Amino acid sequence: MKLLTLFFLALRNLTRQKRRNLFLSAGIVVGMSMLVVAGSFSNGLKKLLIDRWITYMNGHIQISVLGIVNDFYGRAQGYFRDKRVLEDAIHPYTNDMEFYYTDASAFVKLVGNKRSDLIQLVGVDIDKGFLGFLNIIEGNGWDLTNTRYENPLVITKDKAEYLRVKLYDTVKASFQTIHGQTQTARFTIVAIYKSDVSFMGWVGYVPKQAMVSLLDYRDYEAGSATIVLKNRQQTLSLANEIHKRLTPPLLIFQAQTEGKNIQVAGFWRDEKRFQKLSNEITIIKSEKDLDFRRKGILIPETLARSLRRMPGEVLNLRYLSRFEGWKTVSLPINAIYSSRSLPELVLVNEKDFFQTFQALPSRDIMVTNLPLTNTDFFCTEWYLLPRPKSDQDITMFYEDLKKNPIYADKILVSTLYESTSSFLQFLSGINMVSLIFASFLFLIVMVGLANSLRMTIRERTREIGTLRALGMQQKDVRRLFLMEVELLMTFAGLAGILLGALIVTIICAIPMKNEGMLMMFLVNNRLQLSLDWGWNLFCLFFVLLLGFITAAGPSRRASRLSPAKALIHYK
């Protein structure tokens, strides 16, 4: 029998038992609407987090430079000592980017009228796109570019009220530069904005060039980079490629001491790599009870002999820096070594190495052709952290760096998916919990549906016999009952989606108080709910699957009824 004929037969049969089918449909409608609302809530939060906050504040890809990680501050602000490193890494992918920017921000103590508060000042490029993003309610955003104002600043209405300041007032701030000096500055409030996303109210904006100057960035330095892509689907692949391009080179370079040319290298302090170095060298003389992992500058035996140097004396080095010309440093000699496998190198403990040679050696004096079979224990220009898989990995990196400090600049390439993985899992959990609760309701409905099918088959036994006598096949009988159930589930499921969409619309229209934990989820004092059609279709298919499983047994029994016995059946 043709499927279209079966469809109309199934549709006719549904209307013959209206009351029973309406009761069954009601349970499905309620369950589906619950799932739609839950999915819309989690999808709205995801959009709020990713599209509005993460994209503009942290981007799709973030290339972070970490300073010294400690227990109190978490991580010190790091920066690229040579911004060409960053530019070379991302240059092949500029056509895939919407935009990218380097960090020029700091947490500052902002002092208003007899009140002070912590605020993050962010340096931004002033354009129509940025000013369109801000909801300015007082002043003119373009005054951020007006040179008549001293360090023009835009802050939120809530922050201005707390600090008891108004438009064109002057506030003071204190903070640290990227080089560790304490800086104080005056700022003029040229505009006040109302934050659409309530928990972003602690951010103030300053022209980027002014912030770069206040933080004492030099022309060749750059902060951590934030990248926003044209296509978010490319995030993970591009992050992995950028990570590969950031593989650090060995930091072995030429220097001079007392007219002699020498080569200098640092060695890592961790136990595993230090042991590899220990296997390559033999200590001839050293200061008493010296732990080379904590402190140590070793010179080769031939150099010590020619310079007539002993442990405890000082070695003066002169080298060409990358941006600041010739530099002179003094290194206290802690030990003299010999080695059959290593070339003659002045070996400097990692901590002393990066603290002494903060001015990067020129690329022209870098040594790249040494006959080395094992370079694991030599320091590189920076330390590249592995790509994290989740925000838990990022936390583990920080915890490990607290316990085992690395004194090189540490570069971490992360994406919004890793930095928000726990939150995204939480949102998925909301959907799953909703599905479990709705499944209990569906289970009750399915039990009722199974009982209803058995009653229906019993009531229509003679009808089934007649149809079979007229030529309907067993498979058509089975299809007929399955189609009836699936039509019922489809109509009820679609009605549930429509009801859920209506509830979502009503919730989004209700203004709410901007206070407590709820403020994190509000946009313009309203909950941000967004229908997730992928989730809605999944729930609809889930309901159809439950209906198919429930109807499979009864429909099979109906198809196996003997036409002769069915025709003589008496109810």
C-alpha cells in the first residue's frame, strides 16, 4: 500500500480518538516546552559569553606571554620583548582575521572623590566600531581622541556613581608598568557608558597609544595578542598552526671578554634536563656546597686557564643587544668544567641567564651551527607551553609554574574553547539534566501510549481483519500503527516547541532587577535567552524515537492477527 494512503488513514484514525490523544499530547507538549526553555537558556548564556564577552575581550585565539607566576598575584604581566616574534607567527593568517590587537591594559586603583576602587583600564583603538559597541549615555566618545584632555577615560555609570565623579572630572590612578616600576597618572572622564553586559562594568577605556605610553612599552615590544577570526570554525586549526610557528630557537650567542670571543648559553633548572647536562660535563673546581640548579655560572677549563680565573671571581662580558646596542654584564664564576661532547660554552643557570640578559642578544650574534647532538638542556629564547585542552589544563600550568618557576618568557596559545570549557560543559549539563527530567515525564506518557495502543488494537480488531481481507499486507498494518504514533508525537512535539518559544519570548520581555548573581546573565536588565534550533530538533527526534520504540511491539502484534479470527472477533 502506498505511504500516502497510509498517511491519510493514520491521520483519520488520530481524529477518531480525540480525547485520548489530547491527553497523551499534553504530556509531550509540556516536556518539549521544558526542553526548549532549558536549551534556550544555555544557548543564550553561550552567546552572551562567546559572542559578546569572549570575542571582544579575549578573542577566538589568545597568545599570552606570562611573567613570573606566584601565589599572590597569580601571574605577572608578560610581554613580547621582540614583537617580530608575534608578527612572524601570525602573518600568514592575517586574511583569516577580522582583527587582532595587542594588550595594553592594567588593573589600577582609581581614586575619585574620597573613594577608590579597582578597575581594569584597557587601551583601545578609537573608531566607529568601538564607539558603536559602547552605550554612551553622557559625553562624547570621540573626545577620547581629543588632545586637550589629559589621558581621556570612559567609565561605566555605576563606577562613576560609586567614585562620586561626573563628566570631565579628573581622577588619579596608580599601577605598575610592564617593567615593574610604579606609575601614577591623571585621567579625565570624557564619557560615561552604560554596560549592556552587567558584569563588564569594571572596565574603563583609554586611547591605546596613551595606555602604551603609560605602561612604558618600547617601540619593539608588544603585549599579549588577541585574535578575532572571520570564521570561528577555524579557531582550533589556526591556533595549532600558530603554536607550531612559535617553536622557540636556542638562545646561544657570541660575546666578548677581555678581547676574547666566547659563546654563552643558559641551561634549564628542572631536574630531568639538568641531569642530562650533568652527564655531559665534569666539574673540575667549584665553590663549596653549590647547588647549580639554584645558582650557577660555569666556564670551560680552557677559558679559565687563558683568563686565569677561579671560582668566586667575576667574568665581565660584552655583547651586542638586539635593540639597545652594546651591553656589559658581570657574572660571578661558580665553577670550572670540562666536557668531551660540548663545545666551549659559558654555561649560565636559567634564573641568572634570563635576569642578566633581559636585553635580548642581537640576531646577528646568535649561534645556530653548533655541532650538538642533544640540546634539550639549553635555554631557548622563550618557553612555549603545550596547547591546553581545557581551562583545567591552563590552571594546572599556573599551579606547576608556581611550584617550579620558569624564568624565560612563557608563551601560551589558547582559544575560547579551552578558556571556557568548564562553562560550556556546565551549559551542556543543563541540557542533559533537563532531558533526564523530561524523560521521566515522557516515560509516563509512553506507558499511557502503550496502554492506549493495546486498547486501540482491541477496539479495531475487526477493522484490521477487514483491511487484511481486502488485501492489506502485514507490513502495512504495522506501518499504519507506527505512522499514527509518529504523527501524534510529531504534532505534539512541534506544539511543544511553539509553546517553549512563546515562553522564551515572554521571559525575555520581563525586566529584572540588576543585582546579585543574576546580574551576570542580564543584557539590558533582561535574561538573554536564545532558541537553539539544533537542540530543539534533537529533542524532537528523541521524542519520535521514544514513540517508535513504544509502538514497535503493539504494532507488530496487530500485524500478526489472523484475518479470519479478527473478522469473527466480538467486543
